[in-house]
Amino acid sequence: MNLRVHSYESFGAVDGPGIRLVVFLQGCPLRCIFCHNPDTWAADKGTETPVEEIVRKARRMRPYLGNDGGVTFSGGEPLMQAEAVLEATKALQAEGFHVAIDTSGGIDSEAAYALLDAADLILLDVKAPDPERFREVTGVSQEANRRVFDHLRETRKPVWIRQVVAEGLNDTPAERAATEAYIAGLNVQRIDRLPYHELGLHKYEELGIPYRGAALRPPKKEALR
């Protein structure tokens, strides 16, 4: 089975425990206002890559990954390619690699649930706790996201919470409290509040895509504590 791969990061240090081989996959159903990878949106782009090639890359990196690292599937949205990522996850785990899935939880298919259940760790992106704000931020309904969060509560899968924070969008104490309520009951191991940045702005210009986040600003440091 093949995956559509956008790119790789060979020595990822923030996408799960230890040093990681990060596989960025192609395709995403969301159109987040602060997305810095619009080049991953189109599901028909990227490079068709056999699962075995991913496994070979991980094998070659084993001395650097050590016992604490592993492989992280990011995107884009890995749940869009759930069946192929599940095959890759099982193949990697069979060789002793820790596998993490970096997802927004925006797809609630049976294949997506099977992948979430198989992974060792979920890096779970919180877009917005409020349904109206969720649609404003992502362009889609929050319904599937809520069902995925409920599934992760039921399975007690370990998760690292990630949330992009921007001034005027979600940097207030009230917004933080709403996020804490939204993730209540999850098996949260870590929370990372990530400052909004404009490092991907040039990609919108190159792709000719309007940038919806033009009014956003990085948050003050105290909003990330």
C-alpha cells in the first residue's frame, strides 16, 4: 500500500518524545485560518510512497532515534490516509518503533478510529472549543471533531494537546478555560500552546491562495503560560 507523502523531517524534536522521523502526508479537509502548510491541502499531490520505503527510512535512522524516539505521521491530515498509515504504523511497531499521529481529529471514519487505536501517541490539535469559532477557524463543522475526541476519551489513548494561540483569536483567560473544558476527560500527557507565526505566508503567495489570517498577530508571552 502507498502513502502520498509531502515531505520528511529527519530529526524532529518537537513532534513526540525523543528524536523523530516526521512524515508529512498530503491532503487535509480543513482550511485553518492560521495554517502554515497550504501546500499540503490538495489530496492528489505529493509523492506516491510504498509503506516499505517509510520503514526503510526509519531503519536507517534507528541509531539517531534511539530508544526514546520514533516516527510521527503529520500533515496535512494523516486520518485522510488512515488505511495506509495504519499499515505503516503496524509495520513500524513490528520493528520496535514508537509511532505518533499528529491530527486535528477532523475525520471520524472506522478506518480513522482503527489508526488512532493502533498508534502509541496522538498529538491532538485543538482548533477551537466553540462550534461557531471552530467553523470560523477551520471552514468546516465541529461534529466529526467532537466524535473523535469522545472516542479518545473512551479509549484513554495518551495524547499531547497542541493549540495555536493568536492575539484576538483565543488568547484570553476565558478562551483558555473553554479549551480546558473541551479536552477534559482525555488522557492528556502534555499541553503545548504554540504562538501563531507567519512563516508560511510566502506559500500562499506562491500558490495564489488568499490568506485568511492576515489580521492575526502573535500572542503575548503570558498567553502561552
